[in-house]
Amino acid sequence: MAPLSLGEPPARGRYLSLEEREEIALGLAAGQTQAEIARRLGRSPATIGREIERNSVRRWPHGYRAVPAQAKAETRAARPKPAKLAGNDRLRLEVQTGLGQRWSPEQITRRLVADFPDDPEMRVSHETIYQSLYVQGRGGLRRELSACLRTGRALRKPRRHAQQRRTRIKDMVMISERPAEVADRAVPGHWEGDLITGAGNSSAIGTLVERTTRFTMLLHLPGDHGAEAVRDAIAATIMTLPAQLRRSLTWDQGIELAAHAQISLATDLEIYFCDPHSPWQRGTNENTNGLLRQYFPKGSNLSLHSPAELARVAAELNGRPRKTLAWRNPAEALAALLSSTAA
């Protein structure tokens, strides 16, 4: 059979037009394949397939007619749509039960498919659950159920765009460029650092941990933990050490180390930055910060602790026997290193 000539293809927009739906109906009546119709209309074959599947009326030959298909598409696109969870009591109860058991929206969505495999009405996307919790007017779920989510947030935190995640620290030297001697801990004098913060991130204590001996030093930051205050505290503390213990410092990409070049100049420390969201690259420091939370709980005001109190806590940590040091403590390990280099 010769191909059906149906004239020039209609103008193409984002959505199928009535004229395009007429072309689809004519093409199907003429025995054309979906791929042939798609090629003639300049559309994806998947678009034509979805259109036929969603908007056909099965009682007619070929199941597809342009005008009823247009009407179905317009009805589906009408806004605002009723919230799915607000109009389905059974589904809403299942979702609320899952949230009450601290399941994530995705876990609830997947479980619904497993528990109700033959009931299409018992389907809801995880995004719809989030919308019902967080968006006023979407309805269906009690707002207080948001406390059952892992984040516990009452408001949804928007994702940052890629350009917003760019670092504000200039001229960083990344951890991939750090010498191999740092990784194997054979040479002392390489430190890891970070801040532990208090309630609302309004107060902080700086932590420095030597990788070989696990020796800890704490930075007093009573009124400010911005870049200048951290710079001055690191420089003053590190310069109390002999030169052989001032080799490098590894930090995360916190803005408090924006003055890293000035720290290097003042102390002779090489400073390296971890990759984003990679706390294991400062594993010794992360472990030490966990120990420090016994003394400085989360949510407390860390500015209340005096330099003498920080020194007392550091001394207690440095006197604690460590399995990784063959049950010596960090103070003993550091003293042994210093005596061996002096000999």
C-alpha cells in the first residue's frame, strides 16, 4: 500500500495539539506504525505510544479518536488537581501508619506496591507524600507527622544548585596532593583539624589532633569562630610546638579556614583540604570529636568554657590509654617521639 499523504505536518509545540491527534487517528486508520506516525509528525515514537495508550477509547475501531483524546488530555491537565491522599482514606491511613513507624516516604511507596499488588488506587509517589506534609493546601496528612521523618524538619530544606555549592575558599590544595608520608602515619607532625559547634552554631571550640600519636590540642574561640579568629587561634597554638611537629594540617572545606594562606605563612604548616562531604578523610579528628562530646554536649553553649577548662579536657584525653598506641596514651607517645628526635 502506498504511504498515506496527509499534507504538511502541523506546527509542533510542547504538547500534542488537536491537529496532531487528528493526524495520529488518520495514520492508525491507514495502518501506519507508531514509528511512521512519529517520524511524519516530528515526534518521538514514545510520545505517540503514550498518547495512544492514555487517550484511546476502546469501544471504537483502533481505539483512538482525536476529539475524545483531546478532551481526555485537557481533563488530565486541568489544575488544581485534588490531592490524592486527601481523597483516599485507605491510602492516607497506610501512609500515616508508615510515617508513624518512622518509615521514609520512599519505603512507604515501595511497600504499598508489595502489600497491594493488584490495587492501583493504593499507589502514591514519595514526592506526593512530601508535598502533603510540607506544602500548605496539598492536604491529606497531619503536619506534625513531618517530625517522624529522619530530618525531623517542619519545613522542607531546598536543595542548593551546583553553583551555590562552589567553595568560597580560594587557592585550596586538595588532600589528593598530600604527601604519602601523611597517610601512613610514619612521620609525626601531621595534624587534622575541625570545629565542634554549640547550640545554633553560635559557639565553637577548635580541635587539632596529631595523626601519629593522637595528641589533641583545643582552640579557645569564646566570642567568634570566623576565619580571622580561627587563624589566630591555630597560629598561636601550633607555634607552641617544636618545628618537627609542624608539618601539615588537614581540614574540611569550612569557611572558617578561608585564611589558610596566612596560617601557612605564620606557622610553616602545609594545609590540605578534604573533598566535600568526606569526613573519613579526617578520621582521627572525627573520632576525637566524638570523644569530646562527652565533655561538650551538642546544643550547649561552648563559649562558657575557659582556656583552663579546655586545657584540662585535652590533658584528660591525652592521658587516656589507646589500643592503637599499644595501650600507651597520646602524651606518652608524643614524649617518646620528642625524646627520640632529641637524642
